[in-house]
Amino acid sequence: MDEKVKKLIKEYKQHAEKNGFKLNPNKKIVENLIKALIKNEEKFGKKYCPCRKIHRDEIVCPCVYHKEEIKKQGHCHCFLFVNKNIGG
């Protein structure tokens, strides 16, 4: 696995733990989403969520909506972050 991917996974795992949720237990989904974030950063200069339209600066990952989405539906829109009670 690429060092950039590992570093971002570590950062997002810490972010999730600090905020009371976790990364999706499906490692392949997490890796694919992280790769998409890195690709968007290379292309657009910011880690834009792969699940959002890129039209405003505030739609970066983690986006401003992720905590509310996790609370309401158990996961953020792209399934990178999930409720702690979700398996794995």
C-alpha cells in the first residue's frame, strides 16, 4: 500500500476515534475512498470527498456533513466513516 494512503488512513482513523465513530471495517472500501481523495487532491488541490460534487471548498473530506450523517444514518455519505456499533 502506498505511503500516502497509509498516512491518510491513519489520520482519518484518529479523527474518527476522537469524534466517537470509526473507519468503515471494510478495508477495501476505505482504501479505494482514500485513493480517490488523494487523486482529487492531486487534480483539484484539496481532498474532495469522492461522493460529493466538487463545486465549493467546504466539500472536502471529512466534509462538514459527516458527523450529522453518521448520527442520522450510521455512516457518512460515502461510507468512509461509520458508527462504532457497525460490525468489524
